[in-house]
Amino acid sequence: MSPKELLYVEDALGHTQYMIRQCQEAANTLTDPALRSQAQQLVNSNRDLFTKFYNLI
């Protein structure tokens, strides 16, 4: 992997971590069960995406 490609992966990891934090915060503060469930699903899908990006390294 070239240094530039590595930078792209690191950037994607950072963005994915940010999305995990934002969705987790939303899931913790939402009172509507359907919205809370949707936010938690986004947390899980972003964690999966993070793992996929991480495995590229």
C-alpha cells in the first residue's frame, strides 16, 4: 500500500470513528424507540465499516 493510500485509509478510519460517536450519542439521547433503534443500527454498521477499513492496513 502506498503512503497516499494509507493516508486515505487513516482518514476513512477517523471519519468512521466520528460517525460511531455521533450515532451512539444520538442513540443514548433519543426517546423514540424506533429512532433509537435506527441510530443503534447506524452505530453497528459503522463499527463493521471501521473493521473493514482497519483490516486493509
